[in-house]
Amino acid sequence: MVDNNLMIPIAVLGVGFVAAVSIGSIAWYNSKRPPGWESKERPDFVPKVDKDDLIADVSESKGK
């Protein structure tokens, strides 16, 4: 079936895909809602990311 030499690359692809979908979902839920989705609630498992907090964190790290 699958050669033992291919198990690691396949596992890396699987983990990468799951990570990409997770990060993309968080980014999409924190972005501006598409037309028709403005009134929908954010799921509980998606963390709130505030753009102002990110800008403050970046400016603080540049000052060090």
C-alpha cells in the first residue's frame, strides 16, 4: 500500500492541512463578515483578535 518511506511526508502534509484550515478559520471569523453574515455570532472556540492589540504588540517589540 504506502511505502514506509512515505509515512513521514504524508503525516507532515496532514498536519499542515489541519493547521492551515484552523488558522484560516480563525482569520476568517475575525475578518469583516461577507454580505449576509454580518449578524452571525462568532463561535465560542474562535479567539477574539483585536487589530489595535496586535499593532500595540508590534510597536512594543520594535522598541526593545
